[in-house]
Amino acid sequence: MSASSAPTTGFRLFWACATLLAWAAFAALALHRSDAPIVLGRYSPGYAKLLAGVLAACTGLTFANAPWCLARIETWRRELLLVPVSLGVALLGAELFLRLFDPIGISYYAEIARYANDRVPGPELFYHQPRSTTRRYQDVEVRYNEAGLRDDPIAPKADGEWRVLVLGDSVAFGWGVQQEQIFSAVLQRLLAAELQRPVRVINTGVCSYNTVMQLAWLREHGFALQPDLILLSYVTNDVVPAAQVWSEAGGGSGQAPPFTHVAVSLLRRTWLYRLVVHVGKEKPLRSVPGLPGDPGWQASMQALRAVVEESQARDLGVAAHLWTWQLDASHAELLAHMRSAMAPVAVEETASWFADGSTGRWFNSAVDRHPNAEAHALAARRILESLRAQQLLPVDSRSVLSRR
């Protein structure tokens, strides 16, 4: 090799330092342990792909330390410099585009994380929502009343008032839609027009509450509100154990996090990363988490039974629906177990409500599959029809038909 084709000493040192820094970064990232350690018992599939990419880059940098290769790189350094610069500009542009226009709803991940950080830990129900305050998520105002519910203040029950208590999680909460568009609010207006009497539908939905937590809230606070009807909105993740739906923000030793945690945290904050993870997310084998014999599933069915028994013991009506967009085999299995646990209460399924047209028509966005305002409005009408068919509506201004 001629002297003219050999890399300069300064460039060799620069490349060697860059290689060592790259391997140090890989080692730091490799020390991270994912929340869902599937690959090698340590990493999530998405994080494992990231590590594989970093490993490939480190390996390439190492092999490029060969003198003949370094000489070529140094000769082409100006042209090669355009590659990372162009890539960086493109990634920055894509990140800004996603943040400014949010074409498919990636903001959902950041906003639901903000909601989680706003939750208040409690001794009975793991957490509750802040009380008597207002928040804004995804440019939607969320008004919490004195009980920490996304609803208007709850006044004492008026004379002749017919009162419905809605139990549920993020669907009942009305994630992504205005407060007046949630199915509970629409249902209140429909009932008042039909019954021609004071009607109050109280929305107790809290994101991620499962059936066990909803039952605990009903016992602690709900029955004291003197409802005439309990309306339970069930979602498939209600079979997840309560201990798995709450992780207090800011937990830990309080010490400064290591480099790997900082790097991963910064990476997860980028919308491009969230987009890649969303696109690469593997579809689960079952649309309903868990199996009938699992503790979470059994606890949920027992809670459903308790809701029925304790409500009927107080002469309250009970209605329920399984919120699902498609009734596949695992949903049908869950629906059968719900109907068995809640018998003789009828349990509706919502897939038939949204059978007309494309399912995506009813979503907040391509990323956020919570029901949009149109879906909430349709649900309110179908719930009213169901209550009417089950003879759960009061027959006059003072009495209620006997409930099944």
C-alpha cells in the first residue's frame, strides 16, 4: 500500500475512538431490561430489533478499521458525511411532521402516559383520578368532579329523579371525545326526553379499572348515590388482574437513572419510535387476554356475579354489555362466561351495533381504537333500545318495573 493510500494518523485515531464509543453505547443499551422480556428472557421484540441494529453498526465500524478501508473512507469522507447528515435531517423532518400534523394519531401514546402520571394512588383501588379539577388530553377537555369522575358535580337525588350508574374503564370514561359526547351523557339526554322526568346518568368510568376495581368502587361509593339502575360497560382487558393495571409513576429508589435508562427514555419519547413500535406490534393469538382458568378471569367473573347479587338485593336494575368491535371466537367465549356469571341479567355485545360499514369508521384514529363521538352516539341509542326491550325503564314518574 502506497503512502498516499494509507489513512492519516489523526483519522485512524478518530475512527478508533468512534468505534469504542459505539461499542460502549451498545453495552449500555444491552444492560437494559424490558418490561416484557420475551427475547433471551430480557428484551422486548422491538428493543431486541433496536439492539440488533446497533450491533450491526458497531460490527461495521470495527471492520472498517482495516487500513485499506479507512483510506477509502477518508478519501470519500465528505461524500460519506452527507449520508448521516441527510439521514438525520430526514428523521428530524419526519419527527416534526408527525408532531405537527399527527396524521394517524401517534399522540395517543404520549397523552395516555400523561393521564397515567396524573392518577392519584389510593389504598383501596390502587389509584383514582384527581378531584375537582380540569385536564386536557389530545386537545380534549376533561372535567373531574368532586368524586374524581369525568362528570358534572353530583347533587343529592331529586324527587322523582331516575338515576343510572355507569361502571366501566376508558370506554366509559370517553377517551378522546368531548364530555357531552360520551355515551352516558347522550343516554341521559335521550332518557330525559323519553321519560319526561328528571334523569341523571353518572359516569364512573376510570381508565384501566377492571371489574374487581369497579365492584370495589360501587361498594365504597356507588350504592350511596342511590342509583335505580347499574349499567356495566365491560371491555376484554377487564380480565387482567388489578395489580397489573397500575404502576405508580416515579417509583424507584429516587437515584439518578443510569445512562441506559436515560437513552431508552429519550428514545421512547420520540414519535418516530412510537410509530415503528406500533407498526411492528405483533397481533396476539387471542383477542381476549388470558384464559377462563386464569386468576384474573375468575376474579372478574366473581365480581360480575357480585355486582348482580348486591344490586338486586337493593332492588336495583342491572344491564351490561361487552364492548367489542368484532365477535371472534375468544370474544364469544368471554361473552358466554359473562352471561353465565350475570344470569339472569342479559348481556349485550356491541359488535352487532357497529356491523354496518368499516370498523375503522368508529375509531378515534388509526392508532387509538377507542370509540369516537359517532360510536358513542350510536351506543347510547342501542343501550336505550336494550333497556326498553328488557323492561328496565320506569313505567311512570314514581315506579320502576320489576327487573329480571
